[in-house]
Amino acid sequence: MPRQIRAAVSPGNGALPELETLWLDDPLPDELVIAVRAAAICHTDIGISEWAETPRVYGHEGAGIVVETGSGVKGFRVGDRVAATFGLCGKCRNCIDDHPAYCFENIVLNIEGQRPRPALTRPDGTEIGGAFFQQSSFATHALVTERNIVRIPDDLDFVTAAPLGCGIQTGAGAVINNFAAKPGRPLLVIGCGAVGLAAVMAGKIAGCAPIIASDVQADRLELAAKYGADVTVSGEDPAFVGKVLETSQGGVSYALDSAGTQQTFEAAIACLHPGGNLGILTLPGGFEDPVPHPGGLPFMTTSMTGIIEGDSVPDRFIPWLIEQHRAGKMPYDELITTYPFEDIAKAFAAQKSGDAIKPVLTFESEVQ
């Protein structure tokens, strides 16, 4: 039978989420219900909530305990501790070829939250948008599929596990998977939020040298230096490109732009050496805006890669990230600020303003 849950409903048009009592649908044969114990907040949650016009429950970095399984679930059982990540069909060419982040159904399953029937309804029967990234984990309980959860070790706390579902695997995966970064190659990371700092940490693991980090906030540059950047350059420095070219002795092999502005896009291209690769995490402008190519020789000799979830195969890459964390090489937990679930509006504001690098909601007060 459907279960009553508490969920943070974003009304639409950027209004802050409010807690409501909703009904969660029964799991389909390939689905499970998890009791959410922690859920990290990502800029994607905020960004989509600002242009969506209808009420939805967001959250796509959830971690918790399996409390119910669908009739066809074979790989998990009640009591398993899991982290939830992005949805995937598991059947298209990209899923079969170990590139599930580029699943043909990515937008439909994740951004649109497609499901055969509504996942969430109000007590009066009104549908509320759910199944965001096949989880909608800003709630006490969430529906997930066998394909988008990963079992986590018993000694890994849920707060540390939650950010692995998207932000940390995206930043680290950009370097390790998308770039397949080689030792001794220079890496530039623009934007030192959770994703960018995870990329800096991964660059250190990969042996990139030098690692150059850029941000407009001095405290973020200090963190980048702490976590592996050899050189930091303010994004507001008018000599930014020249300094990067000088430091890297002619240009970087890999540039990751997590800021997503036209200015950072053009600067990143200008910092590449011939044959270098620019990783794009967000479009430099609106979806409808054209993205001008650099023209001339840079257009012919450099590459641009769209980064989605760090090209991760989650059930392999998330355990690798956990290993790196345990070894002290990926201390992303130091970026976390926790907030009780009922303070989700405050956590949203802290993420948007940059006061918190990785806000994580906790659900102790909701556990019965």
C-alpha cells in the first residue's frame, strides 16, 4: 500500500521548498523504497526549481536504508544501506557500453522524472512531480530503481555517502573518466565549488601537474590549494589567461569549466594547448543561446567534452571514490555542512549564495 511521507515540495518559479505530507506510491517491480537518512543539495536542484512552473520534489543525492522492494528486485534486500545516483534505462547502446551517464533516456528519466504512474500525490489526490533523477530524495522516503542505487559499506555514514551520487562523482569523474588524465599533464579547474574541488582532488590522484585552480572567492582558492592545486588564479584577474599559459608552459591539457559563463568558456579555450580538452559542465548561457566556437587553429586542434555525471559507471566508480576517501586522498567530507531536514529552505539559500559548499540534509528528527 502507498505510504505516507514527509517531503519538501518546491512550489515552482523559484519559490523555496516547504515540507508537506504526501503519499508515496508502491514500488513497481524494478523499484525499491528507501528511508532517506541524508540528502545532499546540488545546484541542479536549485537551477531546475527556478524555471519549473509546477510543484515538484527534488533531491538527487540521497542515501538511506532499503525498507521495501518490488517483486522483480533481485540485487538488494530490506536493510541494505545504499546511495542513490542518476537514473538510467540500462538498455540503450550507451548503457550497454558502460556510459550510462549518457543514457539515451537521460533527460526523460532524470530531469523530467518519467515514471509509468505518479510517484507522489497530495492527500487530496493531486499529483506532485516526483521521480526526479529516479529518486526525489528531499523526502523521508524515496522510490529508486535497482539501476540507480549502490550498496555502501556499513561503516560509511550516510552524510558522507550522499554527495557521491552526483557532485563528487561528476568532478572526480571528469578528470578520471572523461579526460582520462595522464600524470604530468597540466589541469585547469575553473570554479571551486564541490564539483571543482572534487576535480582538484582527482587531479592530484591522477598525478596532473601543475594543477591550476580559479575562482572569484578567495576562500575557495585557499581550499583549492589545500586540496591539491599548485597554483591559484583569481577569476577576476585581467591577466588570467596569460598567467595560466605561463604556469603551464604553453597551455593546459585539460580544462574543466564548472562556472558556465561565456567569459569562463572563452578563457578556458584560450588556456588549452593544441590537442587539449575542455570539459563543459554547464552551458555558457541559456539553453537557447548559441555557443560560438573559437574559430581558427583552436577550433581545429582542441576538443570539447560535455561532462555528465563524470561518465561514471556508479556501481564501480562510487566504490572507487569511497576507497580514495578512506585513503585520505578524497577528503570531500570536509566540504559538507549539515542542516536538519526542516531547515531545507535555509540550506537552499546557503547553497545558492555560496555560504555552504555542499549542504547535506539530515533526517534524525524524522526517524520513527
